[in-house]
Amino acid sequence: MRTSIATVSLSGSLTEKLTAASRAGFDGVEIFENDLLASPLTPEEIRGRCADLGLTIDLYQPMRDIEAVPADEFTRNLRRARHKFELMRRLGADTVLVCSSVHPLAVDDDARAAYHLRRLADLAQEFGIRVAYEALAWGRHVSTYDHAWRIVEAADHPALGTCLDSFHILSRGSDPKGIEEIPGEKIFFLQLADAPLLAMDVLQWSRHYRCFPGQGGFDVAGLVRHVLSTGYDGPLSLEVFNDVFRQAEAGPTAVDAHRSLLVLQETVGRAAPPAPVVPTGVAFAELVTPDAEPVSAVLGALGFARTARHRSKPVDLWEQGEARVLVNTGGSARRDGTGLAAIGLESPDPAGAARRAEALLAPVLPRRRAPEDAPLDAVAAPDGTELFFCATDLPELPNWRADFGEVEHEPAAPGVHRIDHLALTQPWHHYDEATLFHRSVLGLHAQESVDVADPYGLMRSRAVTNPDGSVRIALGVGAAPTDDTVHAQHIALATDDVVAAARRYREAGGRLLPIPANYYDDLGARYEFADGELETYRELGILYDRDPYGEFRHCYTVTVGRVFFELVQRDGYRGYGAQNAPVRLAAQHVLRPGR
């Protein structure tokens, strides 16, 4: 299906918005009136610019407070409309959006509203323009799509139809099944937006918190199915008011927007990109660092052994059980040191996973490799983390391990047996995009978003996981986005005995994150423990939580650069210790450099 996006959904000048929409793959745009008014280009120049970019102008919007107003006000409205229609003819737009009136003098009179819209459609028809009437969720008298349709039906004019907007319909809890009663040819336009489920004024909700389909809590796909069943053959168009999107760079936002429509079309059966290839495990986590010594010391204390080195690159492989960490001193490490730069994901079909990623607009990363290196496919996640699709245990496929030559080493200590989960801090404007990316491109399931109290604000986190939990990635955005020491990335390592693992780490010279005594006083009040158990946790800085499925014990190393490690003992527990996150964050703030 054709795709379109309202210019209000993107940041920047009108020219920048049009360029971003075109590069992202959209077929058309809705020109928001404020963008046109602020542009130095004439309507003819905007029309030409869109043509050069391969974009159609699918809608001009909005025209407000037209119907059910006093006669003198309506006369002024027709004069205003004539001016808009003349402008639209210069612009090359043939459909105008008319929102249901919020005018204080508007009356609750459907017959008058229908008469006014018919008069407006008469005028529009002279210019070859169609009028798409939309019910605003906060409209003074018309606030539901079925009410707007009854007025359009009563007006009975060929140049008058309705515009359906998923936010206005779903935010009010209206049943979209009634859409199937509207003839498809009378649905002149379809605007789409998702939103998180919030209890707040619908106008503020609409103006600040909309997001792209698949990023919120609405059943946008279900609504679209009802619309398509009518025979609607117009574009799927995004109209998203969002404070974050309006500040973020237009190009990546437009790509995220178009990806959401590709996934939506797949969901409703109107597109068939390569099927998702869900990862089956974590092959490795790769750290990039300007100095290998600090992170090597931590890995050694954790019981890892340096088992191999890359044949042609300054990359060492550290292993313990099935947990593998690459330490790369040749990459582009940030000034603040060690960072988690790449994740190797085990895949039953690496090439298929790469095709899926590319079809959903994930940037495929060029790789500098020697002729004998394994040809691994890699794409970039929204935060820049490189994702490699690996087949470590499939002998018929290239194996990344073959790029490494074994070095003399002592056996790894027992304790850690695999990577339990990875935590990635997202740039503040990529949080929703990251969730959609990992769900759609990788086929992971997104759990509920949680808010965590931080000493300097609020941190949001959302985990994505495969069905058996062998891949878990926690996506977070912090309260203080410039404070990378606290809102850092981390690697959680699974162990069957966190107490023994923590003791071994400390005895090997490792530093565990100290936890305040007040935490343990409260823990003792909330739970009963065996004799000496709570004292052991207090001694080692081990935190504790439980859910209906089991218990969770975990502790943290101090941060190295922008990375720290977590030792976790998961006995049936399904969460990530969110209850303890505020304590961990506060403890890390205390250890920030300069404090």
C-alpha cells in the first residue's frame, strides 16, 4: 500500500522534512499548514520539490471550526476556504482535512453541520478538491467517527467524505468495527498514530504523546483491518504529535516511521517481508576499549579465561562456560573508555535474519575483514550497537570462532555459565524506536515498560526477549542522559550460586558495588531469611527480590568506563530486579568520578 506522513510528525524545516520522508521511502506527505506558512518556498516551489523527491501531496491540513457556527461566521469561513482552495490548487493537493468544530459558538445541530459541509464541498468541487471531515476526540459536539459519518452521509455530496484517525477513535474507546458500515469510497483518508495507555486529558495526550504504530498500547492493526474491509484504497498515513520526535533528527525518525508502516502492513496481511528469524541465544558481547587492562582485570576476577585472539585484529576472546566476551582495543572507543559495542546473536538462519533486517530498513554495516575471515552479516540498532547474526554451532555455516586462534591459558573458573541478559542505554530520543526495532527486526517479544526512580529523575526500561529467555535485552533511557557513568550498559552473567561467585570475585581482587545498610534493614523487614543469609547479602552487596515464579539474587561490579557486570542467580524468577534498581542507581551515583 502507499504510505504517507504528516510533516508535523518530523522536526526541522519543511524542506528537511520532505527530504527525510523521501529518503525513508514514503510515497507521499500531508502538508501541515504551519509548515507551509513558515516556509520561504512558494506553493509552486513546494509542489516542484515534492515532485523531484518522488512525493505526492496527499492532504493539506487542517481546516478548523467550519461547521455548525452562526451564519456570519460561516460566511467568513467560506471566504477563508476559498483562499485555502486556491492555495491548494497551486500546491497540487486535492484533499483537505476539516476537523470537527471546537468553536465556542458552534451549536449541537447535525442538520446545520451537514448543510455547512455540503456548502463547503460545493465550493471545493469548483477547485477539484475533496473535503475529508474528521471527528476530533475533543470536538465540541462531534467527537466520534460514527457521528462524523452520519453528518457526511446526511450532507450527501460527492466531494465530501470522512477522514478516520486511529488516535481519535481508539483514545475514546470507540469500537472500530462500525467502520465496516462506511462505504470505502467515502473514506477519503486514513491517519494513523499509536499512543501509550495514559489516564489524562485527551487533548494533551494527543498533542504530546502519540507515537508510531507498534510503539504504544492501541490496537492500530485491528482498526486498519476494519478500514481495509470497506475497500479503502488510499494511503496509510502517519499523523503523530510527539515532543520527542519534534526535537529529534528528522532522518532517523522518518526511517522509524516508515518501518512502523511496513510492520503494520505485514501484520494486516498487505505486505510480506522476509519472515522474522528469532535469535536463539547470545554468541558474544563485544567491548571496545582504549585500554584492555582494566576490563581484563575484571573479567579475570570474574573467572573468565582469555582463550583466543583474532588472527588479524586486536580482539581477545574471554570465556567462561557459554559466556563469551570479546575485548577489542582496535575499535573506536569513546573518550570515556570501555563500551559495549556489539552483540553476537545466535541465529538458525543468519542470512535470513539479515534479509529481514534490511527489508525493515535496518542499516547493514560494512565490515573491514581479511579474505579468510568469516562473512558475518551485521546491522546497526538505533543506539548504534552492532548486531551480528551468528551460527556458532551449525557446522554447515561460517563460524566466527574460526577467526580466532587459541592462546595458552588456564581453565576458566567454575561459576558463570552464560550471559543472562544485556542492558543497553538508549539515547533519549530512540527509546520507542528501539522497542519497535527489536520487536520487528529481531522478532523479540516486548515486555511492559517500567519506570525506575533515580536520585536525579526517572529512568524508563523495557525488556525484549525470545520465547525461552535465552536472549534478554533490557532497553533503558535514563533520567540524566549525559551521565553515562550511571546510565551505563551492562552484561548480566548467570550463575547457580551468586554468593560463591561474589566471594570468588572479591577474593580475586574485584570490587563489588557497595549497597547501603538501610537496604538490608528494609529487606529483613519484608522477607524472612535463613540464619546468617541476610548478613551474607549485606557483606557482599547482594540484592534480593522475588516474584510469583521464584527468587532473584544479584550483585554488581563497579563500573569500568561505561560498562559494569552483574552476577545473577535466577531461581524461576522472570524479571530483572526492577525493585532494586533505585538502590543500585543511587550506589553508582556515589561512586561517580569527582564525588
